[in-house]
Amino acid sequence: MSTISTHVLDTARGVPAAGVPITLEREAEGGDGWSRVAFGVTNEDGRVRDFLPAGAQLSPGRWRMTFETDAYFEALGVSGFYPVVRVEFVIRASSEHYHVPLLLSPYGYSTYRGS
């Protein structure tokens, strides 16, 4: 079954980043803008286990997740440098699981394709 998930870890605090709002979008055919597919907020373990609405199918193309990092850091009373983190990725096989983790600190971030 195909899914898209994420896990956000606060590397500065050494804990999962709970409460991060995230929007999942897909690029329109021909690169003419983006369409919102789903919205989620990380749970207390820093995860959104599956963004896709029930019955939705993945389709090949360009996708992106927008992590509202400013909202997360403001809730902690911390000033961050990056107000949002946008991660674009390509789905080639609609039958696979796509996991997009984010390692986050107030002044940096990194991401990779997880499993």
C-alpha cells in the first residue's frame, strides 16, 4: 500500500518535534502551480503516519511538504532562522511507501528519504 509519512526530530533538544503543522502538495500537470492534498500536525512522537486521505492514491510527479517550523519554535519560546522548510521530492512508483524525515534545529535542518 502506498503512503506518505514524516517524522520530525528536534536535534537541538534531542526529542521528537510535536505540534509541527505540515502541508502536503502535488505539483499540477505542466508545472502550473501546486494543489494541496493534505494537512497534518505531528503527534507527540513527531510523526504524521499517513498524509493521504482514505482511498486516495499516489500519482507519479513532483510533491512537496511544507513544515511550519516558525509555529513550532514560537510555541517553545525559541527564535528560529527558517520560518518554513519546504521539501520537494519526486514520486516515480505510486506503489511504494515514501517517508520524508526532517531533522530540525533553530538554525538548521536536513532531510533524507527514509524507509
